Amino acid sequence: MINVNINGQIVEVENGATILDAAKKAGANIPSLCHHPKLHPYGACRLCLVEVQGARTLVPSCTAPASDNMVVLTDTPRVKQARKFVLSMLFSERNHFCMYCQATDGDCELQNAAYAEDMTNWPFTPLYLPFAIDASHPDFILENNRCILCRRCVRVCGELVGNFTLGFEERGSASLLVADNSIPLGESTCISCGNCVQFCPTGALIDRRSAYQGRQTDLTHTESICLDCALGCVRVVLTRDNRLVRLEGLLDAEVNQGLLCGLGRYSPVKDQRKRVTTTMIRRGSQLVPANWEEALDVVATQLKTIGSDEISAYISPRQSIEALNAFVEFFRDHLQVRQLGLLNKDETASVSVRLAEEFGVFESDVTVLSDCDAALVLGADLTDKHQVAGFMLKRQLPGGLKLFSDPDATKPEMLEEFKNRVNEWQTPVMVLGENFVKRSNLATLRELIDWVDGAHVRLVLLKGEANAYAAAINGILPSDPSISTKLAYMVVGDHYANSNNIASLQQSDFKIVQAAYQSELTDIADVVLPAMNWLEEEGHYLSTDGKLNLNHQALQPIELAKSTVESVTRLATKFGLTLTRNWMSALTDQPTSITLSL
Amino acid sequence: MAKPKVASDWLAGCAGCHMSFLDMDERIIELTKLVELRSTPITDLKEPDEAGVDVGILEGGISNTYNEQVAIRMRKRSRILVALGDCAVFGGVPAMRNFYGAEAALKRAYVEAESNDDSAKIPSDPELSKPVTVKPISDLVKVDVFLPGCAPSADAIFAVLADLANGKIPEVKDDLNDWH
Amino acid sequence: MTTTKITIEPVTRIEGHAKITVHMNEDGQVDHAYFHVNEFRGFEKFCEGRLVTEMQQITPRICGICPVSHHLAASKAADAALGCPPPRPANLLRELMHMGQIIQSHAMHFFELAGPDLILGFDHDPATRNVVGLINADPELTLKAIRLRKYGQAIISELGERSIHPMFSIPGGVIRAFTASGREKLLMALDEQIVTIQVGIKVFKEWMNRNMEDINKFAVFPTGYLGLVTPHNSLELYDGQIRLVGSNGVELVKFAPKDYLDHIAEHVENWSYLKFPYYKPLGFPDGAYRVGPLGRLNLVDQIDTPLANEEFKLFKQLNHGLPVENTLHYHYARLIETLFAAERVRVLLNDPDILSTDILNTRQNPQEHGVGCIEAPRGTLIHDYHINENLQLTSVNLIVSTGHNNYAMCKAVDSVAKTYVHGPNVEEGMLNRVEHAIRAHDPCLSCSTHAVGQMPLEIDILDPEGKLLKVLRR
Amino acid sequence: MGTDFSFDLEVRMGAGAFVCGEETALIASIEGLRGEPRVRPPFPAQKGIWGKPSNINNVETFANVPQIFLKGVEWFSSMGTEKSKGTKTFALAGDVAHTGLIEVPFGTTLREIVFDIGGGIKDGKKFKAVQTGGPMGGCLTEENLDLAVDYETLGQAGSIMGSGGMVVMDEDTCMVDIARFFMEFTQDESCGKCVPCRIGTRRILEILERICRGEGVPEDIDHLELLCQQTIQDSLCGLGQGAANPVVSTMKHFMDEYKAHIYEKRCPAKVCRSLIRFEVDPENCTGCTVCARNCPVGAITGERKQIHHINDDICIRCGICHQVCKFDAIKIV
């Protein structure tokens, strides 16, 4: 630890901390634009210049390391003049029309900096050189008129996402932010993760859908877990008047470090499905509205009349642990139905639980992917699902990461090469996904785990969808299409129906569907129960690496929609049952291949 | 002593700043106790007194030859000149015309517009003023007080005028300084 | 032979600047007077390439008196272009904001801009012939008026955070749900405003009875009349179809705003930046028509709110059921509309949907083209956008309220000049009447000069050869 | 040195951008990245190319090393001054009789270089200034001529050793135009990473161009002073910190020329095209028609053996007539 004197106040900071860090600790506000806590220090905008006693010139506080007994002044006339100059230069370079900008009044770091310096005018008039708007991208807009060339977007695209789509053409005052070799963003190699938009300090990158829907301060921020895969990225849900406005990555989230992938950021706001707004019962060819009691009575009578070995109960892996728990207690422990099925085919989670019984703990945290010198990705396409895990690897490629990728697990020779060369590397990792597990029998897996253990390779098993791991621990496995029963009870929630789900449902004569959205499933159902979606239903989720996360409620549920726990519990009362199963101990009782942090 | 004289005029703007001035509502009466309103768009005197006024206020940027005359006259005749609103301070939305130039804009409006009939032509009567590059008034004349905003709030305008009425040069900061 | 030139510069107590030239003949009588609009901004051009979703924030900068009209017309054009009709509650809230705008704009015009002429008199000393003079002359009435305008602005800021250039409407609806407390606040203050408006009507009628002679010779001439109507041809300011009636009050045509180009064209004169819209089949100038309060009351069959409708019946009697052609009755019509707007506010505030949070339709089905039309305080406002597949504007056409009245204003100036201006000794009062010929229309020249804005009013008196001889500033 | 360790030192051509003369920018360009400087610390000696400690020096410096090894330290330090040892090569250019690459011991005076080695000013013209150190150096005048050329002295005089450039200027040089010329170069070579250099140099250039076009306004002087001071103080690397030197030094020594351009719309050196006119001197004109025949825009009229006339509206001020006239009959006014 070292002592730094900021405007006369002594603060203690870590060795290697920058002057900016020290100033923050001292509560001294130094404006900065190109600096971002998640990006490497850059020192380009020169807005954060401060006076350091003994230094000949002004010092950029975002890059300069603080040293012991250093004396720093952050508000001298010299410093303020430099700040004002830098701002004047920026305002005179491009075309800033604050009066109608989407970022004005709080969301623009450039404007805020000007306010902080009490700027009421621009000493240098702009040149009024027009820049064409690039609106070719479906999710966001590139407005070079408002770009301050801080390169935050370029750096997040390269340093953190590892995609290197954004860059600069020309140099000096002709520098221009472009995609690839200056082609429209919409036709570029952009993977639409939208992190550049979240990192942009001005209105130069604008989110299409949430534009003008309100400033950060007008919106309600709810921390919530991303359910679009099981990595456990934390995202902030921004809402207004009980309406979803935008999704952002939480900066200090352990796994995603502020990043989101296109799936996690945009799929929910793009969701155009129609809600199930009322309970319905089939009368002949028609589904007619009914109230909850009627519907549950019909369901209960059917469940009672049809023997338990003629009943299948299915549930979506997007359901919370609480929901899975109630589901298991009612359908397995009490009704002892023929099969409990999960609404997706990915077996990685169940396999990992199965192997845990023999091997105990053999998996590592996903975060090991951020720090490795060689990686084998087997049976998983990290550019589709689990993209953030893909970012962790891609961004290390320029640093020399040796990457082996076999998404379909069809190249055994690649595994062999990795095995043979494993001693070349200090920190090798191996990622196993759905396609590998599907293609291998338990024997192969056992063998591999033995090898991994010996070779000190850190192993990560990607466990499919949001809560598939918790489901597996609770004994809910992917449904077996060969089994057909007279009655099917399907807890769909906000799950996107796939052909297998429809197939399994069609096998039964009586179909009960509990869903948030209309789909082919609700179309063919005999009873439809309105469910909440992930924004409305609060509950816990278990990530790929065994972290217990809470999905907070972000929106008030629509009228009549009920949580899975409530609907199952109310159904149970029709059988004179009260549900008492403890979901926490259900998790702890089961040996797992990675230490759960609950 | 006599109340300070205030004159105002609007150039290439939208009159919103003067509307914001009216948003002082009842305080206008208070204000008329502090200052004497001379020529303004809402009074009937046609130009600032030749003898000069204490405070001259200009809304809107410079966008044609007529604006230039008005701005220079207002500067000559006022002790303190206030640039009121984003157009006067920065150039504002009308400055977007600079990207294309007046000619292209005239062509679009008077020749190309879908609704024009065969009389379409760019008006060129000597009675009409000629468009110039749109700029903030500070590019043409010295400005003493900048009050940005689109529009500046009635509170901001009142605070600034009250200060000026009391012979103080107002400090435009914090809530008073809002460019939106 | 008259050889005087008088310059009035600029026309005061109107929005924007204008200029008038009067050409005299040998006998010192007015030969012809022109109304010049003298500035140009070029929104149509520089909006090209912008996103259609930005227009509701950019176009209000056309005019700070009726920013809400542009805010909403742009939103409606974008609704159409993007194929995202707003849910009912959103339309209610938009209309509520629009009514606030009508109230504040009309109130300001009657009391603060035109009022000094009516209440203090055309010939009153120009030094005090203004709102300040009004305050001293009738503080009680003026205060009422100020509070009425304040109420209108309060509605706008209650919904849109700020009274000028609000942030409220976007394509597909609005961004902020209304609050119960805001609703209560507005309801409580409403009655007082209705009383004020009625007082205003009383004041106008007294003035009317005293000045019948003036009213009947002050720019009285026939034209057509154009504006939006409800399906039953009642007064409508937010949405509906465009109806055009002839000088005899008989309907010539009724069409959906999106088809405006089939019926309306714009004529360009070399001496004005303000274009002259007219009804195509009749050509220019026969197809010229009037818009705004007088135009609207001349083309509707009734008003759907009780108090305003009672007043409307009296208005119709002024010309025995035929259109009222007196320019000075713009003031009367304006007050009746203000009353309607206030009553409409009550209807909207009491609608059960007004507090709903279902205010934004995010499902879009983009089209190539969209037209948004609304009755701004000064008349029919049309925004016409074409967009590309990236939702950027490829062309923008705007026809603004004051533009429609351009012909009427020119005619009014000409007629008033001929009636009141007589050389060689031209008095200030005469010229103030000429100014009032424009003032009565409540022109909004910033609007007209989106395309246009500047109007120094100046009267040149020229000899028959058209040579200028002498300048005299009043 | 008592070891048999030896190695080759290979010189390669870099990517070329001027800013890549800045050590960290050079490192970036060697690593295959944009040629943009990085903030120091860490210094290349701690964390240089590919993050490894690097010894980065000018080729000229490395070139000295073998000589020092071969001939010894005493030999090397016998040349030069107290602080600046050895020799320095200069690219002597401009209005001197003999231009070219020269190598002199540190401590040699400017006068020796310009007049002895350079053979003085061409065509017997008057010496006006010498600009040392390349585009980012400052201009030195008459009174600096006897300064000993070493790092310290040049620094104190407001210029630099820099790249070893040495441009000599005679009385016909417009110092505002010279400042504009150097600014045009550095402005174009600015990498654009840091704000003060990227935009500052650009705004400085605009103003200088305006002044040379005769459109300068009094505020321009203040604006230039602010822009130069801040660009020098706030920029990230040597390029930005030095870019304004030519402007600062010319403003220091030749403010009268700036004022003449701005207030009198006059270019004392008769260089800035918009501020000069070409006229025929009736005294000297023989009507040989050479000027008329050479004028690219036909601005010159006149019969053979008659005094010619230049139509100023057509004239593009190319100066060809001035060059071709054998009778010195074309005057610049």
C-alpha cells in the first residue's frame, strides 16, 4: 500500500493503482472520457490531466501510476484550463446537437463533463463537416457526427469481445470509426452483441429500440440473471411504466464483467410472441376462457381418473429452482407419474450429475477460460450459445492463445493432438458441450476425465439452458420420446416451443399446458394455464459452475398469470396436499461435479 | 434611479426562447417592476433605442443577411448582450443546413418538394434577404452572457434578467446551464 | 402625387418577422400591397438521412410556439411509416397534450399579441400598446389570461417534463404514463380556466359591438376553408379526415390526410419564401383557402362539447349560417376553440384509459411512406416522410399551418391597406391596422419558414414607375 | 571488451508514418498495430516491444556504437561540448549555397554551419532565419547565429536538435507562410489518438491558412496563442508537444509579419498569393512579349515593343511572368 496526497487529503491505495483510482478514493472528481474501468488504460482524451508536484507537464491520471507520497492537484486553474480546452476541441470537431440527441440530459459523458466545467458556450465554432449516419444495423445506429474518437467501442470490441469488427480508417483529424474495411455495420463481421453501444460515452452509438424512451435515471434498474444460457451472466433490466426498455450487462458481475451477448441483450426485447392472458378449457374444437378454479378442477379430475403410470409431466429448464422443486414434489413424490421430462435434449447437465457420483468434483469455474494459454472446445459452438465464454477465449487469441475448436465433436484427431501437446502449455483448459456428450458413451467420458485429472487440464462442462443443472440435480432429465402416456402436463413458462416438445405433447390424449406465450403447444392443449415470464416470476437459478443466482422480478405480472409454484401448489390442494419439500437441501443432498456455492 | 432598459429580438430560431420568457407567467409583472421592456417582438417599438439599452437579448443564430444587420445593431445599442438559447449560443438546429448549403436547401423546398406546382422556382426578389452560413451570434458580435438551452427554462431567464437588473453579471451554472 | 415611403420594421406581436410593400398610384391611393416572408431555414433538406425516429425531437425546433403540433405530427407520420399504431391510451395522452398547446397558444395570442389592439385600441400609443400596458390597464383580466396560458403549458410539462420542446411522444405511442396526482391537479384548476375563457368571449363581444363598422370593412373576402373533422363533421384538432368547403360553405372534398397530394398543390411567388397552397381542381388563386380558427369553424357542422357548441351557434348566426368572412372574427373563432379545448381536456382527463400504462406499441411493420396530419393552433399541419429500409428519411415534405393562410394574409394586407392607408399623411394607427391584418391570422412564421421566418413589415410607397422616393420610419 | 560475443545489427525500413519516429508508436507499428504512441510509463526499457524490455534508439545513435568500441571512449568524448559529446549529422537545406548532409562536432556555431559549410545565403540575399530539428523545431534568427549547436543551447533558444533538419531561410521568406507550411505537415502526420494534437493542430492550420488568405481577424492571434500553448502542454507524445513550435517561434520573432497579414492584409515577403499583385514596371518593360507568351491564363496583354499590362482579375499569381522576365520588369506589390 502507498500514500497519495490528493488536494491535500492523504489516501492509501494499492501499489500500482493509478492517480485516478486514488482520486476516486479521495472523492475528488476527475472527468474522463476515453477511460473505462473494464478497458486497458488508454490516455487519449487528455481530459483527466492533473498537476503532479515535481512533474514538468500535466499528467494523465487514468494511466499514470500513483507513487508513494505523490502530491496531486486536480482542480488548479492550469488543470481546469486544459480540461476546458480539450472539451472545446471536442465540441468543435464533429456535430453535436444536444437539443435532440438521444443521450442528452444525463446519459452523455461529454455533455456532463462540459456542465461540470460550467461551460456555457463553445469557444471554437464547429466546422460543420457532415458525416453520414450508418443505420444498416438492425439493433443499433452508428452516428459519426457525435463520435469523439475515444475508441471505447473499438477497445471493447477487441479487448473484451475479441471480435475486432470496429476500427479506425485514416489518421489524425481524418480518423473515422468504421466497421471492418469501412463497410456498413449491418454487412460487417459484427456479431451484434451491443457491448460497444453500452460502452459509448456519447450518442454516437444508439440503441434503436430504447432510443428516446428515457434517460438512465428515468428507468428502473433491476439486477437479474440472464436465462438465455447457463453461464450465469448478470444483466440489468431497465424498465419504465412496467415495460421492458433495454438490457445491459452488470459491470462488476463475476462471469460477464459487464458484457452480454446478442442473445442475452436483444432476444427478450425482440420477443414478439403474444401472451396467454386467461385460463382456457377445450370445448370440442374450441378453447374457451374459464376461471382458474374451473380449469384446475378439470385438471385435477383428469389426473385422478388417469392412472399415474399414464401421466407424463414436463418442465422447461428456464423455470426457477423453486418451480422445479414444487413440480418434483407434486408429480414425482406424490403422484409418482410415469416420467418427469425436461423440455430440452441437452444431456450435459444430467451426465455431469451422473459422473459426480463416481468422480466427485472434477469441473472448474467458467472464469478459468479468461486465463489460459491453450483451449480445446469440444462439442459446443461458442459463437451461438454461451457466447460470453467464447469472448473469454477469443480475446486471448492476439495474446497467443492456442485454440482448438471442434463444435460438432466430429474430429477425434483434434482431441488427440491436444492430448499429445498438453505439456507445451501452462494453463490448458477443455470445454465440453452438448454435441460431445451426445456422441460419447459414459466409458469415453470416464476415460477423458481420468486423463484431464492427470494432465492438470481444467475442465468446463457447459450445461445447456438456464436451470438444466438444477433440474438434473433434482432428477429431472431430458424427456424420453419413446415413452407415451394418456395425459401430459407441460410447464412451458416462457420457453420457446420446439418440435420435440410438440411431438411429446401430441402423444397424449389429454394435454395441459402452463405457458406465458401462445404457441403450437397452447393451440393443441385441452387446458391452458396463463404463466408468468422471466421478467415477472422471481426465483433462483444454478449456473454452469454451480453458482446460485437470484432472478429478481422486474415487471408486475399481467392479470391472471400465476407463478409455477402457485399454480402447482393450488393444484396440489385439490388433492388435499400441502407442498413442503425444501429446495435448498434437495440441492445439497446430491453429490455434484463442481462445488456449489449456495 | 431609472429601471434598466431591456430590448430583445429573434433571428434564426423558433421563438421558443421568447415563449420560455413568457413562461415566467406571473413573474412577468414582477419583472416589469425591475426592468423596462423596450423593443421586443411582443411590444410595438420597432428597434432598440438609438440612445442604447442596458440589456440586449438575441434569440436564434445568424442565418441570413437580415439577421446580420439586426445582430450588429443590437450589439451597437446594448451595454450587455445576452445570447439566449442554443441557436444563439451554438447555432442550433438551423445550423444543420450548413451540411448541405443554402442552395441545396432552397432547391429542395421550392423546386423539388412533392407538393410544388409548375410555378416552382427559388424566390429571388430583392426584397428578400439572402441566406448565409448559419453561425452562433458570437461569431459575428461580442457576447457578454451566454444562456444556452432549447429552450432555457423560465427560471433561468428570470434569474439572469434579475441579476442584470441588479447590475450583476449572472453566473450561468448548475440548473441554469442546460443545453437540452 | 404621393411620394412617401413608410417603413414599419418588424411586424410586432406576431411570431416571426414579415415585410409588406405597398405600391401607390398617382392619387396617393394604394395600388397594391404585397406580404413578403423573408427567411428560410431548410428543414426539408437537412432532415434527409436522419432517422424517422428522431423527427419528433428535431421538427419541434421549427416552432417554439406550437412545438407540440410538430412533435405529434412527426410522431403520427412515423407511426404510419413504421406501421406501429399507438394504443388507445397513448392517443388520449397525445391529444391531451395537444389541447394544452391549443389553450396556451390561443390564450397567448388573444390576450398578449392581439389583445393590446382590441382592449387598448388600434390607435393607442405604441410605446405602451403591449402586454405590459395591458397589465396596467386591466391587471385582473391580464392575470387571468396569464394563468390560462400557464394552465395550457402546465398540461404539456405535466406530460412532457417541459413546456417547450417536450419529450413525450415517440413512434408507436408515448414514453411516460400519466399520474393520478397530475390528473387531479389538472382537473382542479380547469373550472377557473373555463371561466376565464368565457370572460374573454364577453370582452370580445363588447368590443365587437363597439366596432361593427371596422369589423365589416376590415379585410372581408370569400375563400374556401380547410381543416380536419370528425366522421360527423364536428370540430376535430388531433386526428380525422381533411374537409374542404367552398366560399358558400358547401363541401368540395373530404379526404384522408395521406392523400393530400391528390388535392393540394403549392404555388411559389418570387417575392416570398412562404409558398401558397391551394385546392388543385380550382387552381391558383381560385383554389386558395383559409385555415385556423376561422377556417375550422366555417367548415364544421357542430362542436361536440356543450359550451363551445352554444357559442358556435351564435357564431354561425353572424353570417346567417354562411361562412364568416371577416378577418377580425378570427379572434372570436379562436376563443370558441379555446373553450372547446378546455372542455375536451375534461373529457380526456375523465377517460378511464388515461392512466393506463399500455402506452407504447413496439411491434413495427415498416412501410416506405407515412403522412402525419394535425390541426395546429394556426391550422392544418402536414408532415410527409419517405424512408428507406434502414428507417432513414429519403425525403421530407412539410406543409405548415401559416402557409395555407398565405394567400389570405396577402389579400387581407392588400384590402386593409386600400381601406385604411391614404397618402400623403399616413398615421401610425393606419399602419398598425395593416399589421393587425397579419396579426389577426396569428401567423407563425418560424413554422412557415421551416422553410421560412423573417418578416420585417415595411411599407414602400412607390411612384407609378415603381421608383422608391422617400423613406420615413415610424 | 574481453568477450568474444558478437552480433549483427540489421536496419529495416519502417512502415513510414512520421509519428513512428516516436518510440512507442514505432513499437506499435512493429507489433503490426496502428502507428500510435502509448502512454509512458511503462517505458520501453521496462515494457517495450511485445511487452518485453526493449532498447530503442535512433539509427544514428547505434551507428556511433561500433566506432566508440573501436576507437574508445576518450576519442569520442574528445569531440563535442560539456554535455553533448561527439558529432551530429544535419540535413542542411534551404537558401544556402551548398545544401546536403553534413556531420559536425557538437558545439559548432550556426554561423559556421550556415556561412562556412553552407557557403552563405544564395544569390547574395540576406539571412533571415534558420529552422532546426525538422517540422517540430523552432526558427532561430540573426541574434542566435553564434550559438553553439548542442542539445542544451538549442533548447534554451526555443528550438530542438530533433531529427537534425536544418532549413535556412533568406529575406524572401514569409514566416507566417513557413509556419503554415510546417503546420500543414504535422497536422497531416498527427496520428489522431489524443484530442489536443488531433484537433489542435487542425484548428491552428485553419487559422494560419485564413491569415495567409488575408482573411485573418484580430482574435486569431489570441486563438493561436491559446491553441499552441495547450496543444504543447496537453498532447500525448512528442509530435503534438512539438507541433506548434514553428508557430510559437515565428510569432515570437516575427509578430510584425503576422500583424501585417491580419491588419494591413499585406505579406511583407510578398509570398502569400492572395496578398500580392503582379505589375509591369513601364520603366523596364521592353515589350518582348515573353511574359505574355508564358502566362498560363492569358492575363497579360500588350503589343510587341509596347509596354505590357497584367489584368489582375484574370491573374492567378503563379509568378511565372516574374521568373521569365529578363528585364526585371515584373514587380510584386
